Amino acid sequence: MFVVLLRRFSRAAAIRQTPAAFRCETSPIKTIAAAAVRENSRSYHHLIQRTFSHLLHHPSVAVKIGARMSSSPEGQDAMEVLACNSNQLADDLYASGSNAGRRQKLVHDYLKVADRDGKSVTAEFPDGLDWFNVTEPLTLQGSLRGKVVVLDFFTYCCINCMHILPNLKRLEHLYPIEEGLAVVGVHSAKFRNEKDSANIRAAVERYEISHPVVNDNVSAMWRKLRVQCWPTLMILGPRANPLFVIMGEGNYEDLKLYVGSAIRFYREKGEIQRHSLPINLVSSGTIASNMKYPGKVACSVPTGAGGSEEQLFAVSDSGNHRVLIVDSAGTVLHKVGGKQSGFVDGNFTKARFNAPQGVAFQGTDVVFVADNENHAVRRIDLKARLVSTVAGNGTQGNDRTGGKVGREQLLSSPWDVAVYSTRDLDMSFHADEASAPPSKDVLLIAMAGIHQIWALFLQDTIWWKFKKYGAGTCWAIAGNGHEQNRNTSYPQSAAFAQPSGLAINRTAKEVYLADSESSAIRKISLVDGKVMAVAGGDRNPLDLFAFGDVDGKQYGAKFQHPLGVAYNPLDGCIYFADTYNHKIKKIDAATNYATTCEFREANGAVRRFNEPAGLCLDRSGQLLYIADTNNHELLVANLTDCTIRPLKLNFRVPEELDSVAGEAEQGGRRSGTLTLKPTRPITMHPNAGQSSLRLTFNFTFPEQTTKLTEGAPQQWSLELPAGGWSCDSTKGTIDTKTLQLLIALPPGNDAPPTNGNEPSNPVAFTFKLNLCEGDICFPKEFVVLLEVQYSASEAGHPNVDRYDAQETYELQLSRKTVALQQP
């Protein structure tokens, strides 16, 4: 696998086409696939055979190539023509600019020709494959017939594949299955470990994939459809007739246009079928550790003389979208964020993260977080109990230079962070430490999404080559953005392959990094930026398939997608998580020799890990803390006697009583889901023979562009108190902007009166809505909790035969807020 870093070839040299006949000719440089893959300016790139990879030097967009996967000749011409035609269409769309009418007409005209000339693909999902998120296997000519089908060819290690998942989710909200769209993930593994269905199942849950996924562990569909790179999206019509192919990331606008146009086109032809699919989402259920896919762990850094401060650990509880601060005994001191994803600054309860990964202490009171899927770096102040954003703004960027401050600087999937203290590198001489200027902190960032190492300068700093960097600015300091395993003395000429872990050797002034896609451990000199090999990988910088499970020296050692790394000054070893080999290994930093660590549990059994992804040393250098990700555990290994034990977390507030959203379902609604309460309770007559309550909810939209997503499910459910409360329906869907319900109450004298302060009879409405605001679609889930009280103030007479009450509420909905108003 390698990354295509593409230059634009002239159309004459690359592709010519006569649209009416769908002919495709190629130059002597044969294109194996072509797609519009764009940076911010949407410049073009073409995908070229590996033989000609030396021609490609532009780092703007990366796609991963299955260079060692052979392709069957079956369907060769059809797939090449489809790729060429899709590329030509994308070229025409780019030329049309923002002219929406022109763009839609181009796609409509394309579809008329594609529908006329296109034949159904002969490929079909083989029997015996494992499927996820469905109760039975799907077939193109069976359950998927009558749908516009998006086949997402992906592998779960691939950062580019991860980047398109939010776009697919947006698309699924726009066009639910019943409206004619079916997205199917076709998992086609790069690494051996990724062929295991249990590991894919964990990835499906971890990345919150809600569409069907098939484990094509023999790459049958990949070969039959002649797919060449990860990620590839192939769009089929309702007869499994191929329509479009899109390669790489960053193509959402084209994808949305293609799918929407295809659904409208085939709906007019009467070929779209509205049947549902047997969806059944993957879930791990309740996890005893109360952690979910922990990603990284870090130890606090002493600041005072002798390091007398309490030793703390930060754990990125990635699957729960939060960061835990624990002590060495496992007591959870702080829960920051969770358990629903979001991008919110503020106090520890209000703050929200999205699959956080790397964590790093600055002293004992500040923790920096690589907020991976928010494409941001966050700062946790443990004293002030506040979370703030120091770089990124929730939008994925493609900048490979940097230089901006705070939220203005867009990032791309930061995966790990490390704090490095340095004096200005200005060649000044100081006779003794007393006269030397104080050190300055620099936050190093493993920017997995664009294959670079960045630095956030926390103070004005003079860095390599005496260049001055302003406080708060964030810059790329190593890596050219190509996905390669290229070592060099010049940091901007070096290339990385999805760097995912960082560890600093303060004595040698080096940072070690887990370069996951090259399956190598590498290092950068923090004196001059020189990039060097440590162990694993291959000498050939383009060979990203040099993986295995072999102890040995430097290139003789083989690893499989390592994600975490830690340096131990006590023994001079680099410890790392060989993630896809399910092992912890170490490298002697002096000899570059790698060996496997073996740890035994209390019963004498050798510990078996499951995709461990993070690790750190405690201050003594004798205890190694390990985030055993797919086992949902934090482990402590004693390096002296090679024993290992789980660190059982002690939540001072039980998880089931926590105020942030939990896993447990309580009466049909998630604990901690946003709950809205009106300003006053509903009062009923305490002595009425019969009572009823008519409730009206009016949905309003403060933003003019906000609306309920057409065709998407808009669901409500109702929980009533026990003992004679009833309603004709306790769940349903919302078809208009008003919901009205009539609730029958038990006789008032059957219920004890209250003092007006106690919510004795709660009525809970749970709303699960799908909305759009412009071209952005999003879900909203919340609870409206109404308090019904039997109050003596309502008693006009000692007894009444009947008492009817009514209340009207206004629900204001927008992308930013949900508010309840009571006239």
C-alpha cells in the first residue's frame, strides 16, 4: 500500500471521452482508476499504477492503494470505463463552479446515459461472509434490489476511511433506507489482524457505524469489482447497475449530489423500493470496567522539588467520549466530558469530546487532549475544572503548513500529544544553570490525518534553524504529507504513515513515534529535526506492507500497526503497543533490538491483550500502565517481576447515577439524555372522580433553514406513572409540526396531595428527531419531563365528578439548541 500524492495531468494525456457512447481512451500511462479527489480548491488528481508512482509528488490528498492485491480480469473494461466516466463528470462539475442548476443537469444527463448503457454487475456477496448491524446477509439482487447502493470499500486501520464515515452518516440522515438509499461497508483488510470478524465488530461499534458491514476477508468483491484503493465508494443503481465511483476523501458535495440525483431519477422511473432492511446494530452491552475502548494513558509530571505531588493518570475513555483522571489506586477523581460525543468547551460536566485519543500532562494541573474526531487539541485545567480548545474547531483541515492561532488553525485527526520542555535554540551560551533562561513548553502533535508531526508553541519560542514561533501558533514541523516511511536529515522532506503515538527521551532530546501504517517505530531529533529509523518497517520508503511479528534488530524486526509508545529512562528501553499483534514489546534504544514482553497474571497465565493502543510509565519507571483497548481495561505491569494486574476503577459517583449520558436504558430513555422541564408543574384537582390532561407540543424553528428531515424517522415515546394512568398511544411518529395527546389520569382522591414542591407524578416524553439546517442534517434526542401535582388549590368544591386540564408547550429546535417554552 502506498499513498498517491497526485499531480494534475492534462486531460489529453489522461482521459478522453465521448459522453454519448461512454468511450474511454487512455494514454500510454494506463490509469487503473480515476477519481476526483480534491483539496480545498478542489484541484484534480488521477490515480496511476504503482509503476509510475515516482511521478506523483503533490501531497494534497492521500488515498491508500492495495498495491499487493491482485485483480481479477473479470469486469476489467467496465470498471475502467466507470472510473474514467466518473472522473470526467467530476471534472465537468468542477468547471461548473457553484451553478447548482448546471451541476444537477450534468448529473441528470450522465444518469440517463449510464442507465441506458449500464448493465448489472455480476459480482455478488459470497455466501458464508460475516455481516454486522444486520440480522441476515444482504444481496445486491435480493434485499438491496430497488435501492441506490453505496458500497464503501474500507479497512478499519485507514485514517482516510475514518474520515469519510461522518459523511456517510450525514448522507444516511438525508436519505433513510425507506427513501431508497442503502450504504454497505465492504471491509477489505490490509493487515491480517483486520480479517478477524471479532476485531471488525469492535471497530464497527467503536466508530459508531450504523449501516450494514460485511467482512470480505477474501477480498472477493474487491477483486471482482477491481477496486484499487482505500477508501473507494462505488454507487450502484436499483438493478445493481454501476453509476459512479469515488476514491479518496473530501468528496462529500459530489457524493451528496450523485446519491440525491440517482434517488430522484429512479424514483421517477418507478424503480425505487421503500422496503426496510433487517438492521440490528452491534453492541457490546454493559461493560464491567465502565470504560469503552480506552485509547491512551499518561502520567502526571512533577513540578516541585523532589516530585512530592500526587501521581495522577489521564485515560482517554475513547468509546465514552471522555477523559478520566485517576490516581494510582484507580480512584476516578474527575470525569471530563462523555458519554455522548460533541464539541463543547466549559466545565467538566458540560464539556464534550469526540473519540479523544492522546493525553499528555503539563505538570500536574493541565492535561492536553488529542480530540481525534473533532480534529482539535483541547486543554483540561484540573484546578479551574474547565475545558478549552487550543487548536482546531471541529472541522477537518488539509493544511500541511500551519501558522495560525487557536481555532483558526484547522487540524486533521490528531492522534497523540506530548509535552517537551526546551530552551530557545538560539546558540546562546550560559556558564551555569542559574544564569540560563527558563525552559519553554512545546506540545508535539501526531497528526495522523495528514501524516505529519506538528507543534503547538505554548510560549514564544526559537526553534530549529533559529526560527521564531509565536505563542499559541501551531505549525507542521516534520513530514511532507506523503504517506511513506521516509527517513532523512531534513524534517520537511521526511514522510510518515499515520503517526499515532509519541514518547519523549528528554536526555537524548528525541521523540519516538509509533508510525502505524508503516508498522515501524521511528524517532526525530529534537535538536535539528533529523528523522531516523528505530525498528520495524522496511528500507524502501514506499513499502507499507512490511509487517509481521518478528523480534530482531531495526529492519529485521517486524510489527503490525503499532499505536502506542513510551520511553523508560530507567532501563533505556522504548516500550510500545504492537497493536495488531496483540502484544507489548520493547526496543533497546542503544541497539535498536526489539523483543516481546511477556507478563503473567496472578494465576500464572500469560496475559493476552486485545489491540492495546496506549501505554505510559509511572514516575518510578517500574510500572507500565497499558490501555488494553478492545478488552476495555486499564492494566498495570510490573517490569521488575513481569506480573500484570487490572487497575479496577473506583467511581466515587456510581456510573449508573452519573448525570452524563449513560449506557443503561431506564424505562426506554437513556440516563443523562438532555432533559427539559417547564417552569411550572401541571396541577390537577385532588378530589375529581375522573381527570384528563390534554397536551400539545408545537415544534418551531428559530433558524429559517431548519426543518424536520423529510422522509427521516421522527419518533416520540411516552412514559406514564404507574397506577391508572393511560393514553391511547405511548409511542409514534411525528408527521406535522404539532403533537397532541390525551392522557387519562386516575381519580384524584386515589393520589396523595403534595405540598406543591415535589414532582410526585412525572410524565416523560422522549423525542428522537432528525433535522436539517441548510445542507447539514443532524439528529436530536431529548426528554421533556412534566411534573403533575394534585394540588388543593384547584379544589373549587369538596368533590367534582370530572376535571379536565390542558397545557401547550413550544419546542424550539435548531442545530445549536433545544429549548422548551411554556406560554
